Amino acid sequence: MNNLGWGLQISALGMGLVFGLLALLWGLLTLVLKFDAPPATAPDAAAETAPALDPAVVAAITVAVLAHGAQRRAEAAPQMRIHWPGSLLHASRWVAAGRTRQNHSWQRGR
């Protein structure tokens, strides 16, 4: 019973230190955010009077950006691809086995 009391004291001390430090960090971050807030200024008047672009120019820029992204994605390393090569056509053995188990109805005695 003596060891249980000592263990509870150590647990309470450890948890108290962890949560105390978390509260201290929370307060510190709140204080930093208050001092780091950007000053409230009126929006720049020049930004409001910027000339509008022709819709054809906007469409051309959009097409160029999308084509460039598609080309870069095709040339990217495997870590940057959306899907791993072959992942859409040939699933790994683990995934295929799981799909097989899910697609077969449950039978008693298996």
C-alpha cells in the first residue's frame, strides 16, 4: 500500500507539471499574439482602383497555370504525386485482400 501512495504522488506530480507547463505556454502564446497583432489600418486606396483584367486574359492565364501544374505533376517525384503509380489499377496485396474479405458474404464455419 505504501508503493501505491508513492506511485499516486509521482503521477500527480508528473501530470501537474505537464499541465502546468501547457497552461504556461498557452498564456505565453496568447501574450505574444496580442503584441504581434497587425495594426488596424484602412485599406489601401490604390488597391481599390486597380484596373480590371479582360476576361479573355484571365481565362488564358488560368489555362496556362493549370497546364503548367499538370505538366509538373507528371514530372514530379513519387512523393509529390496525387496517386502512386499503379495505385488506381493494381492495388497492393494488403488492400486487395481486405477488399476480397469485404466483398464476400460472411459464412458460418469459415
